[in-house]
Amino acid sequence: MNRIISVRLSFAFVIAAMAAFATFGQGTKAVVTPSPTPPSLNAETTEIYKVDVELVNIDVRVVDRNGRPVNDLRQSDFRVLEENEPQEIKFFSKSEVPTNYTMVVDNSGSMRQQLDKVIEAGKILVRANKPDDETSIIRFVGNDKITIDQEFTANKADLDDALDNMFIEGGQTAVRDAVYLAAQRVSDYEKSNKTEDRKRRAIILVSDGEDRNSYYSEAQLFDLLRESSVQIYVIGFINDLDADAGFIRKSPKEKSKAFLQRLADETGGRAYFPTSISELPDIAKNIGSELRMQYSIGYLPPNNVPPGTYRNIKVAVNDGPNAQKRIAITKAGRTTEGTTPNTAVKKN
């Protein structure tokens, strides 16, 4: 029988939320930490940053004007820019890379009509898994009902069982909380897996995107995503949401679509908004294919940037024969790593 671990988020304070999440895996660290303010000193001070420079790895999809994948490119076809400055590519691969991904499935009442087809689509994704791929499944409703129905595993039968056991339940949907904890879980699991350090990390979110009861804000969620290497693929069922907008506010439908699209765009994933549940099998096949048909690129970043700084990333691709347009899709940027600054006091 699959083990189900419930994660309860407290509105009282962050520590309670992170303590609950500690049941997800091996130790949890605070992901969004403000830099300490240096003490006020009369003496002249100099900030010294200790920065451990590591290869920045990015996953890149390339498509043509019609959205069709382009899979025959070489390293010389790519240019990487960080804050508009060219970066030297130190690593390049277009081979299939094993993937750790989590399916995060909304089981709230708004998904009642779609759940059977969602389960079927989930099984299509699982069947496409390669031997070294590992998948976990998270079911969520409100912030007190976020559960790991299946830990990371390569066992397809266990994954199918977890999907079959999903059920609709009442509650105020907490989409941001579910994505936040899933992203942290994927990253922590990757770090604990010492035998494979180049696995791709992804989340497949199935929801209408309407958040009613999350502890974490959008700002906190996107801060976390910028520090991770998790791509997010979205299947957004937004058509049944209210499309009426107010004088100064977006409609629930517009707001949800914008949020889900931003999740995909900023992480280098992709958002799908099906108009019919009959589209789900093809969407599942496309996601399974896109997860694996990507380029992995690594570069050494500048080492003089303070830790915790957000840096924009852009990947450009040479045009194809007959000026065929090629479009590179990757995450929008990264947050620099390293320790917080030390303050050295100059003595007269």
C-alpha cells in the first residue's frame, strides 16, 4: 500500500510550514532568506563577498515558427547572454537526459468533470518514462490537504496505483503552496541523489489555476523558482472560470491564465489550455516528448556578482536554411548563489 504523507501549512508563521514540509524528504532549508543588514559602524567598512562559482546549467527547447521542435543543432548554433553579456559555453549536450518530475494534480471540486481524463493523461506520461526517469505524484486541494501520494520511483505500477486512488474533495484551492512545496521537493531530492547530477527536473501541474487559500505569495513562489532549475509544464483548465472582469481588476479566468502562463514562461516550460478533455492524451504525449528533446547548456558565470542577485538569461539560436526562424525557450533568469557578504573593518 502506498504511503501517503500529509503536509499541513500553518498560517501562523513560516517555520510551521517548513517543519511540516520536512516530512517530504531529507532536511529542508529556508529558500528565501533576506540578507542581513550590516551593523552600523563608525569605522570605514568594506563588504567582501565569498562566491563559489559553479557551472550554470540551463535546459533549452528550440522550435520553429510553427512550434515544431528543432533537434539537430550544434553548440556553435547557440549564444548565451547573461545581462546581455555573452557567456562562453563550457558544456553542451543534446542527448536524452534522465528526468525527475512531479505530477501536481488539483483534486478540488472544480476538477470534478476532468479528473478521469487527467488520470488517463497521467498514465500516458508514466508509460513514456525511460528506465532512469523517476516520478512522484502530489495531490492537493487546500493548504491542509497537500499529500505525496507516491514518492519518487521508477516503478510504473506504483505510479498508476497512485493516480487511480485520486478523488475529488471539497476545499479552498492552494495552487501556489502545492507548486512551492513540489519545486522544493524536486530540488531537494535531486541534491540527495549523489549518483546522478545531471538529471532534468520538472513539474507537471494540472489545475484551473484559481488560488483561494495559499500561504505563500506569488513573489515568494517565483523567488524560489528563480533559485531552482525546475521546469514547469502546465495543463490549465480555465474555461469554466468566470470571464467577467471588473473596472480595475482582471476576471478570474484572465488572472488564472496569466499566472499559469508565467509559471511556464519563467521556468522554460510550456502551458497548455485545453478547450476539451479529449485533447489530454495528445498533450500528455507532447509533454513527455518535450521533457526529453532538449539541449543542455552550461556556462561559467561572472564571479563578481553579489549573492542573491537576480540575473536575466537569454539564449539566441542561429537561423536555419533559407532564413528559417528558430526560437530558443529556456528559463528567464537565475538568482546568484554564494554566501552573504562579510563586513571587514579597516583599522586606522
